[in-house]
Amino acid sequence: MLPDRPIGGSAGYQLFLTLGTGLAIVALVLDWFAGRSLTEGLGLTLPLVVSALLTAGIGYWAVPLLRALKAGQVIRQDGPQAHLKKAGTPTMGGIFFVPVAVLLALLWTGFNSNVLAVSALTLGYGAIGLLDDWQILLKKSNKGISPRMKLALQISLASLFCLWMAWSQPWDITTILLPFGLALPLGVLFWVLAGFVLVAESNATNLTDGLDGLAGGTGAIALLGLGALIAPSSPELMIFCACLSGGCLGFLVHNHNPARVFMGDTGSLALGGALAAVGLMSHSLFGLLIIGGIFLVESLSVIAQVGYYKATKDHNGNGKRLLRMAPLHHHFELTGWSETKVVSRFYLIGGLLAGLGLLIH
């Protein structure tokens, strides 16, 4: 049995309800303006809603199962002290919402080859996260597989995906679309950038997964925004994005504050891999950079924190901190903001960035 927690009246629930309703309305409006059929399921709205409902429903079976398997999160001791009370909350939630959304997208698109490839990459990165989460649970510490092993696995999958793109995609796959109708042909440099983006985006999304509902909500926003951006040129990948965005919303039914389950690396690495793969396949890396700006800033905050600490080390080896804690969401939390306040502001900024990405493309 799950512990009794406030649901209907909690700030986290109200935030989730606002986000879910808002994204459904946005999808509906975008489909209406683009003239996409709602009844035939060829737009954003129906895949989003169906995936959200299906994932949420399965979660009512999966979350108690994770709890019964004692898949409780181990909380890092050097993190915000308020998070220690979350110890024991089931993790690895990505194990149910990612496969459900991916399978729905495959069925919806008739197992389209591009969707198959993106789905394989998404599930592959999810498998790396699952391995890491499982090792954390076995060791009962925050250290799963070694960073070197995780990076090697991520690079290996990224390389396989790039090889598949080189073999299967048109020659202009190496061209990135820029705002105002401009394009940037990169040639062989594209493949170096592609590998970097796949690894970097998955790790950036992973860094964002630190507060109840944060990665799930910002992931849902970014996926819907990217789906809307690529809809005219890649309708099958649009449906994939809509299904995964809906999967994130369904997961948030159980992950909003106070969370009853965490997505773990199983979910966060998969979401980042999905965003990067779709961005590469649709020539939309610049659009992804804007739409997924939250993930970029979270990564930069960690890089800045580590760099500043090393640069200011004294003779005793002690350095100064640029932020109270990295990633950035923990900095705001330690300034006195509640979790729901931090998450709501990140949702708002994520929505504005998604709108900006659509506006300038």
C-alpha cells in the first residue's frame, strides 16, 4: 500500500493539473491552426491524451509493484537536507512510462522506420539508466555504474545511431535548419556534433531530474514543442514526440509533489536521448537548443560550479562556490524557494522557450 498523501488539494497536484490542461489546449490549438485531423489521430492532441491516460492508468499498477520490490531511492547525503525524507520512495519509474509511450508511438505510426530507430535509441538509453539505477539499489548508495562505463555505453549507442542515419537517411541529413529559412550544411562535422548531442542531451535531462515533477514536466513541454516544430516535415516523429510528451504527463500523475515515484536514470536518460534523436533526424538541432533551453542551463550551471570551484582553489585545496548548489534548481531551493515554486518557474520558462522556438523557426 502507498502511504496516504494529500492529492487533490496539494500545490503539486494543482501544478500538474495546470500543466496537463495547458499542454492539451496548446496541442488542440496547434492542430486546429495547422488543419490537422483530430478524429484520425494525425495531430498532436489525440496521441498526447491517449498516451497520458494509458500511462497514468498503468502507473497505478506499476508504482505499488516498484514499492513491493523495494526499489526505494537512496538520497545523497550532500544534497538538500529537506530531500532526506524522500528516502525509500520508489525509483526506476521510467521503466513503465517510457516503453508504454514508445510502443504507442510505434503502433500509431505503423512501425515507421524512422520511429523505430528513434524508439530503439530511446529504449537503449533507458536501458543504460536502468542498469545504473539497479546498481544504485544493489549497493544502497548513490554510486551506480562508473561514470566511465556509463559514458562508454552512451557513446556506443550514439555511434550506432549515427551509423544507421548515415546508411538510411538522405545526403542532406547533415544540414541543420536555422531561423528565417536559413540552413547550415556541416558535412562530416555533423557526425561529431551528432554524437556529442546524443550524449550531452541525455545527461542534461538526467541533471534536471532532481525535484518532484521537474524532469517530467519540462520534458513534456520540450517534447510537445519539438513535435509541433517538426510536424510539417516529419509527421511520424511528431506523433512520437506527442506520445512521449503524453507519457511524461501520465507519469506526473504519480510524480507530482509529493512524489510517489521517481523516474530515475531509466526515465531521464531515455527522455534526453529521444529529444536528441528527433532533433537530429528532423534537422532541428537549433530548434532543440532553444526549446530544450532548461536542460542546457542546468548543464551549464554544473559546469560553471565545478569550473569556478577549481579556479578559486587556495593552497589548502578549498575553492569557492558560484552557486549554493548545482544543478541550478537546487540553488533556488536553498535560497528558500519551495519545490513547487522552483518547478512552476521552470515550467513557465520551458513553455516560453518552446514558444520562442516555434516563433523564430
